[in-house]
Amino acid sequence: MLADGDELGLKSLTLWLREDTGTARLEVVPVSPATSSTMSVLDAVDIVLSNGIAITNFAVAYATWRDARAHRPGTGAGTLVHGESTVDISHLSAEELAGLLTRLHGEENEGGEE
């Protein structure tokens, strides 16, 4: 997930995922730019989704977090990066996001088996 210029939004999402019972066990790794002079700058978080349950839990938690922030300015954490692909997920429902992540996870597994 990219900060999209809203580092506070990404920090908020990271905390939300850690506090949500469905996603608290997910591996969420903050990524800071190597060139940053400020250690607190957060460019992205790497979220490891290893199975269908994790995908569903993340999709629901993300959609709930996004809806809770709907009245706040800034769009942060609305961009998903997977391999060479970058996808705007800020408009997807939890079901649509889960479907997208499931397809991406399936493609990743198919590619690893070759």
C-alpha cells in the first residue's frame, strides 16, 4: 500500500490493521524511503496476505477503515502495488477488493509453481 502523499493516513491504516481482530496477525511492514532524512516518513506498508482468510479479513478491515475516514481530507493508502502492477483500490468495496486480491494471489501461486 502506498502513502499517496498522505503519510498520516498510511500510519492510521497500519494502526487500524494492528488493532482489528481479523488482521492483527497479518505481517505489516512499514517501508521508508532510503533517501529520507526523516526516519518517521512512511512511504508504504508491505502487507503479507498468505491465504484466503487473510485476504478477506484485510479487504473488510481496509474498506471499514476507508469508510471511517471518508469525511477526512486526503486519499492516503488508496494504491495497491503488486509486483509490476499498481492499482487504485480507493473505490472498491470489500468484496471487490477481496476478489482482486484473490486473483492476484492465485496468479502469484501459479507463477511460483512453474
